[in-house]
Amino acid sequence: MCTEHGPADVTVCDVALPDVRTALAGLDVTFEHRPYEGTRVVGADSVTQFRERLDAALRPHGGGLAP
């Protein structure tokens, strides 16, 4: 469902993107669409908040972040 490149740098499948955008609203986050890979999401705010919110957004789609 996703590929973690670092604690606040994750590529997510585009099917989960609407929920990811909603969950991360209000945080300083960049989104970079990568053809055939998904969307890379990089957080500049609190890594803990970024990961908690992103994990919650991915779980309904069958994914989640490593603890």
C-alpha cells in the first residue's frame, strides 16, 4: 500500500490519496505525483503527528505504516 523512504517521507497508492490529503490537512506537507508509483508525501511538521495521521488514513485501504 505504501513505501516508506524515511520517517516523514512515504509514497502512497493513489487510491488512498483523498483520505491522506484529508488526514494531513493543516500540516506542512508536500505531495509529488510519481507516474506508475503513486504519490510521494513528505512532512515537514511533527513526525509523530504525520505518521499517526497517515497511518490512520491508510488503514481503511488495507495498508498502514510500520510501527
